[in-house]
Amino acid sequence: MAQAVLLLGGNIGDRYFYLSKAKEFISKRLGTLRKASSIYETEAWGFDSNDKFLNQVLIVQTNLSPHELLDKTQKIEQLLGRVRNINQMGYSSRVIDIDILFYDSEIIETPNLQIPHLQLHHRKFALIPLAEIIPFWIHPILGETVENLAINCKDKGIVRKRLKSYV
């Protein structure tokens, strides 16, 4: 069994509904949900949008390999209505996004999968909920705790706790 750390986010439609349904599908299709951060409201990162994101970090115990996990998270995104425009450059609004932040302490660098997530240490919207539930987790490449990465992150985006989670 592996421990996968996932980041959920979305800024279109009923954001709480999409987070809830994503968690439901993750529990049924990926493994056992062990922990969930509070839900945070954040500004868009990497593009302009008037619609704020909701973000949440989950820890899932899984038997899936990292690539199987990626495949299944993308299928969950599709089931919830996520449309990926392969011709679009950069980031855009979405109903749901599921990123794999960590998979145990493995380092994976393939064309379609990078673990730990390449942008993690630049994103307060990921680091703050992550630090809430696993502050002392060591980033396997940077060698720093999640808590230290959150404290030292240069991202100026506003991250507000909206709803405490119970798992």
C-alpha cells in the first residue's frame, strides 16, 4: 500500500459539490481516504479569473501504481465534466482538477507524470492545506518540510480557510 497525497481544486459551478463528488469517487476508485484538509478558497494561480477556487488536500492509501493513479484521477475529472483543451496553452478555469502532489516519497519524472508535483513549492494554495495535515512531511527533492516550504513560499495569493473537514 502506498500513500498518495492529492490536491483537489475547482472554480466553476457548485464548487463544494464538485469537491464532494471528487472525494466520493476517490474513496470508491482509488483507495481509502485517510485524511482531508480543510477547504480553502484561493485566487486563480497562473491566469486571471474572477472566479475563486476551492482547494483541498487528501491523503489516500492506495494499491494503484503512480501511473494507474494518474489515469484514474483523470477519469474522475472527466466524469465530473472536466474538459481538457489540448490546444490551450497555460491554465484555465475548471470544475475539478486532481493533482498528485506526492506518492510515498517517490520521485517520478516521466513525460506525463512528475512526482512530487513540479510547482508545489511555488503554490500557497497547495502548501497551506498540505501543511495543515502533514506539516513535517519531507519533500523528497528539496529536503524541506511542507511547513517550511509554506512559510518560505513567495506566492502572494490569498488563501482563506472556508470549511473544516472531518475524515
